[in-house]
Amino acid sequence: MVRDDEGAPGRDGWGGARLERYSPEATEEQPRLGPRAMLAYACASLGTGAFYAFNNAALPLFLRPLTGSDVLIGLLSSTRSIEGAVVQPLVGTWSDRLRSPLGRRRPFFVAAVPLAAAVLALTPLAPSLGWTIAAIVVYSLLFNLAADPYTALLADLAPLWQRGTLSSLAALVQFVGQVGVTVAIALLGERGIPPAAFGLVAATLVGSFAVTIVGVREPPPGRDGSPRVPWREYAASLLACREALRFFVGLFALYFGLNAVVPFLTLYAVNEIGASESTALLLFVVVVAVTGVLAVPFGRLGDRGALVIPGSGGRWRLRVGPAPAYRRLLAFGIVVQAIAALLGTVATSLPQLVVLLVLAGVGNAALTVLWWPLLTQLIPPERSGVFAGLSATVQSVALPASVVLAGFLIDYFRTYRVTFVVLALASLVALAVIATVRLPVAPPQPAAD
């Protein structure tokens, strides 16, 4: 069981100082977001969902005829490029300090997304494996130059008690993008990934981010607690966020486990269960569908600590603890993910694989929706950009270590099942670390609508 310190006074997640409540920067009121603003922000997730689904599910199948190396396939099919470990924190810091007519975050969308889409669309025309690798590395880096400021924008726009809901809405839209692109690619070709699939993802990426660029109004500098501060003070403030840095250790373990499985999931379905390539792509939709269906309930539960469920016998109230309950639900998601991983080591049929994927979708919904709102509880709001970049560093470091280990284990044991063992062990480590993170006392939230 995860210890819940939300009600314990005298603890502060920004460095251990004794405080009874959040610091003044965190309690500065942010206006409530309306449905239109939420949808404008979430629209870009349609493109990120298409990108993630393509890289995780379709790209491994595209690369298989080009190389027999599972390590290389795993590295290239992950959505974080290795160089992002250095680049992304610098981008996050830059976005925190940037002042422009478009705001702090949107200039990165304008600059990076069209270039990423162009390189992505041209990738299937690469004349050799070397050029293909170069194109994948470039478009992945360009995509992440926009993706991390997009993550940081959520904390700029939404007050704490709406961040779970906004994150869940973005996850739901992302689910639509993932399902739509995966099904479309499965229908485009029974065998192999056609060049048209790359163009489809590129067009979705540009169109969805364009709506967010036009529809979102970023808060003016200063109103969101974001004054420009000297570099030395800025760096010192990051080291003071000890609970956030501890959370990154758990996040590293979490991504280490996930990266061992996700790039090989469709190959697992084909080689271990006997599914066709098109069936493997459609099975990937099961995870995405469950994630999308449960995203909003997890977000509302995280924000409110309770959820009213209407039924034929009256209304049921599901309560999970004091609000915000992001960590408690994140722990639940990790446990379910570990159970799915254990099932992956023994599944032998399509029905068993579907059960595995449903469980994975439940865990993935909690993880996808709640990790960032939980992190924003531990950091000053004016540092959200650099912490989004640091989370990218965690992913970028975990990615090659995990994929290389998983690839060698697959080659040694001659089975993709071994990746699920890595995920199960990593999930237990993540759960143990996140349980030790101390949360600051949350400010009172508005009454439920």
C-alpha cells in the first residue's frame, strides 16, 4: 500500500522545508478553463497519438525487413531519441524563459512540428538503412522539441484541481489518434507498412497542432508566477526540488520497464501468439481503446478523489482518498501493469493476449493521465518547462538501456516473453520508489459542479 501524506502538515515536496501549504507561487489562482479552451489544448494530442501509435506499433513492422537486429528496431521504434537526454532539458529551460507574441510554448510547435512532419513523410523514400535511421532520429528529435513544451503548457493553463481532467481529455483525444491511425494503417496493407502511412501520420500531426496553436491563448508572463530569473538561481531551484528528483527515479524505473515491451509488442503477437501483422496492429488498438475509455474517469478521480457513477439502482460514489489523489491512482496503475506483465510471460492464445492487453490498458490509462499532474504537485509552476524536459531526459536515458537489455535477452533466450519479466521487475521498483515521495499539502479545491 502506498503511504498518503496529503494530509500531513510540515512536509514540502519542493525541497523539504517545513510548510503548512503550497508556496505563494503555487497558490496564485489560475482561472478555471472552459470546455473550448480544454478542447483547443487537447487537439494537438490527436497528432501525438498518431505519432506514438505509428512508432510503437507500425514502425517495428516497417523495419523488420531492413534489419534483423531487435536492439536496433527497439531503439528506432521508441518515441524518444537518445540525444534528447541533453537537448530536451535545454528546450524546456528555454521555453520557461521565452517571451514572444505567441507565448512561451507555442513557438516550439510552430518551428518543430512542420519540420518533423516533412522528414517523417520522406522517410520511406530513404535509399538505405543508414538514411532511414538518420531520418527516424531527426524526426523523433524534432517531434520531441514540440512535445515537451506541449506537456508543460498544461500546467500553465490549468489550476491544480483541473490538471487531471485536462490531462485525461488530452489522453482521450490521443486515443482517437492512436486508434484511427492504427486501424487505417492495418487497412492500407495486409503485409508491410506502405509509404502512405508515413504521410497520413505527418498530415495528422500538422493539422492537429495547427488547431492548438490558433485556439490556445497562453497566460501572459508574470500572471502564472513565471518571472524571468537569473540562470544561477534557476539552476539552484531545480536542485531544491528533492521530491521531484526522487519521483524521477521511480519514473526512470517505470519507463525502463515499458520500453522493454512496447517496441516489441506487435512482434510478440506475431512470433509468440501466431497473429498476422494486420491482426497484431489491431490488437494494439485494444490497449489504446481501454486507455481512452478510462482516461477521463482516472482524471476526474485524480482531481476530486471521488467519482459519482450513475446506475439503475441509484448513484454510486467511488472514493479513493483525499484530493488530489494522483499518486494513489498512479500506484494502482503500476500494480495492474505488473499483473499484465506476468500474464505476458505465459500467454499462448489470442484470448489470453486480449486479457493481457485489457489489463495493460487499465494500467496505461492511470500512468498516461496522472504522472504529469503528480509531478506538477512537486515543482514550482514557473519551472514546468524544464521539468518536462528533465522527464524527457529520464525517458531518453531509460530508453537505450532498456531496449539494449531487452534486445540481448530476446536474442539469448529466443523469445519475446522475456521483455515482460523486465517490465514486472521494473514496475515493482517504480512502485517502491514512488511510495517514498512526500507530497505537499494541497490547497482547497472548488466544490464539485
